Amino acid sequence: MKASIVIANYNNGEFINQCIDSLNSQTYKNIEIIFFDDNSSDNSLQIIEKFKDIKVIKNKIKTNFSTFNQMNAFKKSIEISTGDIIFFLDSDDFFHKEKIEKIINTFLNEKDKMIVFDYPIILEKERLINQRKRKKFFKTYWDYIHPTSCISVRKIIINKIFEIIDEEKFENTWMDFRIHLYSKYLNNNFLTLNENLTFYRQHENSATSKFTKISKKWWIRRAEAHDYFHFFAKKNNLKTRKNYDYIITKLLSKLI
């Protein structure tokens, strides 16, 4: 079984060496690496071109919305991939050396599973934090959202997923959230591996850094997530109703 690691990059030159080194040191060797650069203005391309056996896509046209750019990067990379399993990876993140082997073995042992999630090790300045699923204060429509780099998918289903989630609306509703809703409501053939296998970097230049928890932008983004969910539900003929989380989020997003 072959693994395709598709990497989305924009101006993350300072992290690329660690990202690629983590893939080259994997215990599982039947892999290909596809690196999509989204018209970076830093030294990203100079760095990636020093590595051998990496397929590089140089994109020259992108939108002003990181959400749509990320999805486009992965879609274009998957088009030229040849693996059985797709591993998503943002270029400021990197993998535990046994991640690919453990995920591949999970797919081999669980032949009905189409999506596998793992948990991140959060890199926050000098701290490493093993993330675990936590109980939510409010009951809402979604559970813990695994970061994009913690998502692996069988290639045979990937086009169907993008057909459903690739709406050029809701610019602050990221791909990881969209795939989570897809797996929870439309395809129950997923599995969450209770291991921390992905190093997930949080830094001031990341696209999500502006959404500081409980800030006004955070509440606005959460309100959009609710709107996306109801759009998603209506599109896929799911019965829903507005809950307390929806009401409180909408209120706070306007008041704060």
C-alpha cells in the first residue's frame, strides 16, 4: 500500500526542512511526497528544491482566502498522486516517525474505514502538549476537530469528499471542519486512532493565529461555522434545529 503525502505551503520556509525531514525518516518507506507552493514570496522554493524525489507544484494564481487556497493546494496535489492513502500535511507541521506506518496498518486492518484521524502534539513556543478529546461545555453539532495534518483518507473516496465540501463560500470555515462534518454525518466509516502522531505548530504567522479564543474574530468565525453546518445539512437533506450553542454564538458574535 502506497502513501501519498500532499503538502500545502505558503511562506513557511523556516519550517520546511523539519517537515520534509520527518517524512524522509519515516519507518514506512513506500511513500511519495507532493509539495504545493502557493506563490510564496520567501525562500520556500529554494529550500524544497534541495530535496530529491519530491514532486513540486508551483502555483502562480491564488485567492485572498487561505481556506480556499489550502483546499485548492490539496486538490491539485491529489490529481497527480499515485498512492492508495492520502496524508494531508500543512508545511509548518510534521509527522512522528512512525505515523505513516501506524496509519497504513490501521487501514490494512480496518478495510471498511475510509478516513483515519489521529491526535496532534501541539507545538506552542517551547511547549509540547499532547492533545486529547475533551468534553464540550455546550452540546453542539460537531465534536473535536482534528487539524488537517491529522487527517488521512483512502484515495478512492477523496473526490466524493471534495464534491461535497468544496464550496467557495464560508471563507473562515476550514477544510478540517468540513471533513469532520462529512465523516460524522455522511460517512460513518471513519476511525480515530487514539495516538498523538502529528506535530501541530501554533505560531503568530499561521493563518489561524488571528482567531484567538474568545476574541471577537473567534466568535464571528464560530458563527460562520454554524452557518456552514446548516448550509451543509440542508444541502445533504439532514434534519437539524438551532440549539443553545447556535443562539449564544450568534448573540456574542454581534455584541462583543
